[in-house]
Amino acid sequence: MKYIVIVGDGMADYPIKELNGRTPLEVARKPNLDFIACHGILGRIKTIPDKMSAGSDVAIISILGYDPLKYYTGRGPLEAANLGIELNKEELAFRCNLVTVNRDTMVDYSAGHITSKEASILIDFLNKKLGSDKIRFYPGVSYRNIMVIDSNLAKGLDNLSCKAPHDIMGMSISKNLPKGEGAELIIDLMRKSKSLLEAHEINMIRIDLKENPANMIWLWGQGRTPEFISFEEKYGLSGAVISAVDLIKGLGKILGLEVIRVPGATGYYDTDYKGKAEAALKVLKDKDFVFIHIEAPDEAGHNADLREKITAIERIDSLVLGTVLKAFKRKKNFRILILPDHATPLSLRTHTKDDVFFAIYGKDISGKGFKGYNEVEARKSQIYYKEGYLLMEAFIKGDFI
């Protein structure tokens, strides 16, 4: 039996005026998504508990079948795991975005989706200027980087309240700085980074090219290394993850899943959709389970880019799901689960805690008469997982509430 999970990050949305009150999923050309909704199960799921912040970290933990209230410690350590950064018990890993600010305003959470090469140079530069035996900076992918800090430097860092930069686009920086015990140290590092980065040659070049400069770091998502039961131990399945995002790959590593590298996977609009699907089919020759994550719809939501969000959905449908369905056309021992991890509405440009919806197709699954894969049809379903982490076990066993 083969199990395939496909996550279109942030794919769900709200009705949009420009679409005559429809959502991107309602207007996108998506015959394969509609097919599995019509011939399979359509249901709703709460991936983010009420007490937790809306984000892919929490949501993906739920989707993979683990209770985030029990296992989640922060975003930083998940991304650090993929970079091979080992944390001792006194250390915290922070997500370290390279961002663009203008005076007191957050202009761009990604510094114009700065290249990994440029980001690596800037992070190495900051490590020389701000790093020490207690503070270290590590380059990641594009704007997504890591800072590790010894928590003995400042008490209370575990409980620090930090805003994600994509949640404060166009808003005041000073009103959204970290709050709580130990905040002064983190704020000081962010402010010092601004004076250092603004004068760096790379940012001078980016300004000349009319690109957003990476003129500050933004620290958030701190946490310590979590302790999970491995996916194989929990479900008895060998598996792999395919994503361009350190968060997903790091979580996969921690769960004992093989991390598959796809050369053209970028974590943005131009990612190699078909390459991810082909890599998944290859890995399924030897393994039972594969988790495919596509970041593009989420990026479009953060950028309020309606055209790119629709395009991303259509590419997921044709190049990812379509490729997988074609390969399994004459096979019987498989199930496919496809869903967003959370909504990233274009009107809000950030994640929400709204319930999302899923479709399952394959062995022992019969159609329930739904007309397509979208928010409106999903609301007609009686299948609902309030505790989202329970869906994975149901998907594997084929036993749905």
C-alpha cells in the first residue's frame, strides 16, 4: 500500500470581489482536484488548535499526525534540524528573516525573495559582527535563516512573544517588536543588524537594481529541539518528505523521514512542480509514504498576488496531482490525501486559524457526490476533524469519522 500526501501551502482563501465572490480554488482550472473530490472523500479539518498561532509549523505537525499541543516547541528548531544544527539543552533557535524596512514600517518580509547566495554572504557578515560563543547565525534558504542563542544570556526567552514578519506587512515595527522577559537583547540584535546591513555592498547593489534591500533581520519563532516518536514507529510506514522549505525538511528529519532534494525546488512561484511529483514516484518504489509540500500558494497569499495564487493551484493540479494520478491510474493499492495546511487569504496577506478542507481518493474510498474541490463544497461535508492530528491515522487505516 502506498500513501501520498500533497499540501498546497496556504491554498484556501476567502471570497474575492474581483472573482465575483468566489475563491481562487473555485475559479482555478483544476480537473484532477475536482476528480478526487467527486470520486473520493471531502472533509474539513482544524489543523491549528485555538490556543496556538496560525502557521505552517503547527499545521504540518497536525497533518503528519502529531498533536502540536504536545510536541510543538517552536519553528526555529525545526528549521535548524534541516541545516544540521545541533542544539544543546541551553540553546534556543530563532528564525532569522532578512527583511526590508523603511523607517518604522515593515515593507517586505522576504527582502524581495533575496537569493540564497546573497543571503549567505549577509548572514556570514552578521555572524562576524554580532556573533559570539553565545550567539551564532546560520544561512538557510533565501530570506529564511537561523540564529542560535544561549538562553543563559537572558532569562525568559522561551516565553518571548514575537510577531512573524509576514503578519506585520505595512505595519509599524516599533509597535510589533518582541515583548516579554529577555526582549531587550533580541531587539538590540535586530537594531544593530539594521545599521550594519544598510551599509553592506550587496544592499547598495540591490538598491541600484531597484530591488528590495535586506536591511534588517527579524527574529521570531524561537524554540528548543522537540522530542517526537518517529513516523515509522508511530504508523509502521517508511517514508520521505519533499519540500523546498527548511521547516518541512527539518520536521521530516526529526520524524525519521528521508528528505528528498529536488534541484529545481525553490519554495517560490518558479518551483519545479513536476520534479517534485516525479521524485515522489521514484521514492515510492522503495517506501510506503511520501509527503509533498508546495509553498507557492502561500507566498502568493502573503504578496496579495491573485494571479499567481490561481496559477500555483493550477500547477499543483496538473503537474503534481496530475502526474501522481497518471502513474497510479492502473494500480489499486494507494491513497492520496490533498489539502492546504492553513488559509492565507489574499485580503489579509497572512495565515488564519480557519478550518481547511481535504480530499482523499484511492483504495476503499467511494465517492460521496461532491461536485468539486473548493471551500463551498467542503462546507457540505459531514466529515470533520476538530483535532486535526487524528486525520493521518484515519487516512492510513481508511477509517473515517
